[in-house]
Amino acid sequence: MDTYRVEDTPFGYTLSVIGGKWKMVIMFVLVERDVMRYSELKRAIPSITHKMLSAQLKELEADGIVTRTEYQQVPPKVEYSLTEFGESIIPILNAMCDWGNDYLNNSKK
């Protein structure tokens, strides 16, 4: 019997980049608001901890999904947004929203 490892497929790779509880939520919020400061992201996702938000943003930045722009001023200002590559996930997020709408509408029948 052949061994099938989902993590060795393009689907598995995609999940390794955007999977987890918070990454898709962060990306969704950034799609909705375009550019956000860290504190705005935290307010938009109140159930995420500071440590987790920071870690997830660093991972998304390392994977080329999110860009972090730091302004040299006092007090320091940092903004986050999707990269051009990160924006390529917008159709997938929109499809997920459409599916969620369909599911909600059909599950009430």
C-alpha cells in the first residue's frame, strides 16, 4: 500500500502557510480594512492574545503574505497590510464567505 501524506501535496503546503486558528482571520480583517496598525488588528480580533497576534503576523510576514511597514517617528508607528502575493488569497476568502452564506441559508430550511 502506498503511503499518502497530505502534507506533501500542494493542499498540505497551503495549509502549512495559512492554516491555524488565526491566520485566515488576520488576512480577512486586512482585506476588509486594507492597512492596519497592530492595535487596530488587536481591537478587530479581541479574542486573540497579544503573543499570538504577534507570532502570527511574524509568520505571515516571513511567508510573504503580510508586509510590515515601520515609520521612524515618536511614538513608533507600524502598519500591516497584505502583500501583492497575499492579495491573491482574496478570491479564496470571498469563496469561503459565499460558502458560509449558502450554508447558513440552507441549514435553516
